[in-house]
Amino acid sequence: MSEDKRGLFGSVRMFGIGKKEQPKPEAPKPEAVEVETPLAEPVRQAEYDSVALAEAPVAAESWKDFEIVDEPRGEAVVEEFQAPSEPSAAPVQPSPAAAPEEKPRVGWLQRLKQGLTKTSSKLTEGITGVFTKRKLDDDTLEELEDLLIQSDLGLAVSARVIAALKKARYNSDISPEEVRAILAAEVEKVLGPVAQPLEIDTSKKPYVVLMVGVNGTGKTTTIGKYAKQFTEQGLKVMLAAGDTFRAAAIEQLKVWGERTGAPVVSGAQGADAAGLAFDALTRAKKEGADLLIIDTAGRLQNKTGLMAELEKIIRVIRKVDPEAPHSVLLTLDATTGQNALSQVEIFGKTAGVTGLIMTKLDGTARGGILVAIAAKHGLPVHAIGVGESASDLQAFSAQDFARAIAGVS
């Protein structure tokens, strides 16, 4: 077997297949030295209020939202043994290598429609079943209202759609396509006022964004994606690893910092999150950062001790800048459905949420919950996520979302 084969199939021998080789003694590795980013002088405990945490630390989140991007690798080449052949009269010219076929890049609108397939399919198939060869009468309207409520659009929005249909086509023949068009129009009216991209006021240096939410909503990943987008816009971005409960979250944010060139202020696992936020903002002001994004540990909205810690972080930040944080963003997991409504309410009271980001719309049939939240709370929806890559987090468009969820091309 050639050297290339041995290199290619070396991983196979790790599982006991093939010829075993004698293990080679490993050279002693130099002791790893972690160089921490210098922080501002730590704040003393007396400088901010202490809050006794009555609850146990939040359990570690999974790595499912941790995106690892490998560097592109060349294709491995394996030389096969060939017996010598008789010389031919004319040398055979090697055929030119075929150029690798490039996959067409899918635009954001198409990715949004693909991501909302589960949600839109539930609605469109239900509408087709209700309105095939039937008039728009009280029975069909009742069936449609039940379908809309089951799709998490909420009572208010469902009633609004029913009223619009009844006014336009009551007791008349109507096709499923016409119903979906009216549904899309009404949903867009609800979402239009809340569709507001996140704007960074560079006159406030640094502009402080505090990211909050329950476990597993993708806060840290969203921070990384925003860091990439704003860095590409020319802003000087700094990140703070305020999720001190999870070592994984700290390392994850450092990876994003390396990718985007944004410095990351971090501390040891279990360090005081409020003190770290204080140090991060102090350093961001000193170094002239345009934007500071602070990560926080995931916490359930019904855990009073952990919610009190979030209030403490905000109080400490305001010792450095009385106007900070300038934005408090709540990340919501679309798969949680109706539970997201209570998250918006309680985090809003505790942390003063100023805007929403909804993630994981590509993995659920419950994307309609965003419409119900908009109708009830009226908070700005800055962005939605339908995938793992940085480009899959985009500014929220009411028209695109409404047409995608209603299955209107």
C-alpha cells in the first residue's frame, strides 16, 4: 500500500481494521498557556448591589447551536497500482479534468420559503382541504378559524383574517389561492409596524446590546452572526462572554471573535456575570469600540433568582453608562410555540426588552407564533433565522414572511 493510501486510511486503523502499527512515542507537548485578554481593573463587590441567587445554576446547553466551519480542503488523491502495458504507437493524451460544478447560491427569500415549509404546508394543506368545492359560509369560516388558531397565529389575528374573508367573499365561491392571498395580506398588516432592522447609533460609543433569553434559543450564535455583519459594515465590535455558567458558551464566543476579528472579554467559568459586564463596558469605552454585545446565561422566565441576576447586570452596566444597555434583545426559539408569549412578557418586565429575534424557523411548523407575538406585544422584530450560517440571520421583512407563511409565490 502506498504512502497516500496509508494517509487516507489511517483513520480506519484507529478502529482496529487493517494492519496494526506499533504506537510511536509522542513527543512531549509544550504546556499550553492561555493568554487572557487584559480586562479593566475588576470592580469591587461594594460597587454594585449583591443579589442572592435562590436557584441553582442553569444546566449546560447542548452544542446543537454551535456552528463549526471547517476550512476548505483539497480532494484526497489515491494512486492505484497499474501493471505496465505495452507501448502503443501513439501516446494517449490525458483527458482534461472536468471543472467542479458550482452549486447555485440560493437567495434569502428562497431560503426563507424553504425554512418556513413546515409552517406554510400546515396552513396551505388545511386551507385546500376546507375550501375545495365549497362556498365561504359559516361552517367553512369556523373550520378555517380553528386551523389558524392551531397554527399558532393567535385568537386576535385569526379573528382578523376571518373578518376580512367574510367581508370580501361571504356566501360566495372562493378558491384556496384566494384565501391564502387574503391571509398573507392580513398577516402583513399585523407584521408591518414591527419589522424594524437593528440600528446602531454610533454617536453612543459604545452602543451596548444585551442579549437575553432562555436556554437553547441561540443567543451566542446570534451574537456571532451580528458581530460578523456589523464588522463587515466597518464598525469596531467587542464581545463580552457573560454566560459564565457554561464553559462551552465562553469558548463558542471566542471562536466567533476569532472569525470576525472582534476582541472578546471573558473570565473564568462561574465568575460574576455583572462584574464581567462592568469590566467589558469599561474596556469598550477606553478602546473606542462602536458596539459592545454582551452575552448572558440562558435562564427560564419563571426562575426568580436568575431573573434577579439579570436585573443586577443591568444595574451594574448603568454605573458605567446611565443610558446602557441601549438595546435589550430577546432571542426566541420558534419551536417553543405559545410558551414564547410568556417569555416576551416576563423578560420585558424584568430586563426592559426593546426588540426580538426569532431563531430556528426552519425546524418547526409553529412559525405563526411570531404573528401572535407581534399582535399582542407590538415589539420590534429585528431579525429572523432560518439556518446555521451567518447569512441565514437576516433583517425581518413583513411582506416576505407573510407571503412565505401563507404559501403565496
